Amino acid sequence: MFGNLFKKDEVKHETPNQWIKCPKCNSLMYYKEVEAQQNVCPKCNHHFRINAEKRIASIVDEGSFVEHDSTLAPVDPLKFSDKKSYKKRLEEAKAKTGKTSSVMSGSCTVEGTPVELVVFDFAFMGGSLGSVEGEKIVRAVDRAIEKECGVIIVSASGGARMQESTYSLLQMSKTSAALNRLHHKGLPFISILTDPTMGGVSASFAMLGDIIMAEPGALIGFAGQRVIKQTVGVDLPEGFQRSEFLLEHGLIDMIVNRGDMHHTLADLLALFTKDASVVNRPVPKRRKTDFESDVEPLNEDA
């Protein structure tokens, strides 16, 4: 559905001597130079899109990631068809990415701290949120509660998957409810927003993190700029859906470069889980002060 959006930002390596043109600064660079910087332009810091495998490798401790639920695959309950059938689109996405859904989830460590990780891959139908994606997120949260560890979700999505209709929309409430259970257990949820994070994903779990961070220049919002402008009938600020604008207006907590993400996550997880006994300790009942015990309650009828 969203797979053809913003193709100019993708890094492709079909030929061994391919050069890459940065869409932001128009610099022409050899792709190995960009790859050495974790697919970040060394001249202007533009963050190219990367697949889920590269994202996982940039975040977790080497060799620590163990994938779960890799066999879960969507079905076509509505027998949906537009220009192509939903079944055909799924087959094409699987052939293109080697995946059965737009989400990879699993257990890992970040500088030794255990965590459950969920990563979206925009190459699979625009990272759209369907029933399988929602189920993988909920299962990751359930594992985190069982292990008493945190959850990290890296979003890169065009929103809910229209081919599943209400089945897809239900994942917004389903994932939000699961994260609420995690919150009540005193366990952290860190949400990472990458380019793009739109639609039903931004309207649900992506903006529910205890810490919400984003990559530089990431497109983040619900509806597209053209739709919003037609609805409100006014000109919109330049870059109002980019991560820098959202940080300035208090909608996210921080912007982190891709190369710094691993250490930043490790520091945050250590902060949240430094002493689990304190985090999970019940709040004591409020004790009266000496002043309060010596003062008669106010008679409102006086």
C-alpha cells in the first residue's frame, strides 16, 4: 500500500560500483562510504532508510538477537482486491524482502541489559500495521512482562493496512492495551520514530513511549501535509511534520543520530532498570504531618 512512497531515500546496491546521490544535499557518494556511516550521509547527516536487519544490528549487542514469531503470516479474511489482490501483494512483498510481515521481533541485550525489540521494515508494504504486526507487538510485550524487562519499538510505517480494514484498525487499541499492562508493571517502553512514522502507528503505540526519540529529519504525523492543508485551509509551517519541529514543540523527547542510538538506549535502559525493587515497590500511604495532627478540621458550616 505504502511501498512506493519516498523511494528516493532508499539505498540500493544492485551494482558493485554504484554511486548514491543524497536527496538532501545532492552530494554524489560511493555507497560503501555511506554504508560505513550506517547509511547516513557523511556530508549533511541525512539518514537513509534501512531494513530491519540493519536496524537490529545497529542497536543490539552483536549476536544477542533471537527472533520470535517469524512464521506468523497474514491471511486475507476480506478477500480484498484493488488493482491487485491482497494475496498477490503479500506474495510480492515476501519475494522482495524475504519476510512474512512488516515486523521483526525478538529478544536481545543492549550493552548487557535484556530487552524485547520490535522493528518495522518499510520495504514490506510500507511497514503497514496489520493483524500479524499487532500480534507480534503484543507477544513481545507479554515476553517483557514475563521476563521483567523493557520494550523497544522502532517504527517505520505508513499507517494501518487498508487491505485488512477493521482487523488492522483494531491493532491500535490492542497494542495500546498491551503497553498499558507493561506500564502498570513498572517496566519501560522506549519508542523510536524513524522516517516515516505516519497514520495509525503514530496515533497509537508509537507516541505512548516512556521515552519517545526520533532520528534526525524523520517524517512523523498522522495525515499527509496536503490532506491537512485542504482540511484546515491554511498554509502550514515549513517542516512541521519533521522530528526537529516535533522536538521544539514538546511532542518527542529527543533526537538521536543513528550512530549514537545503541549507547543512548543502553543508558536509558540502565536508568529505568537500575533498581527494579524500587521501581516495583508499592507507594506507601500518606502519613499525617505533626502540624496536621494538632489542627482541628475546618467546619465548613461555620
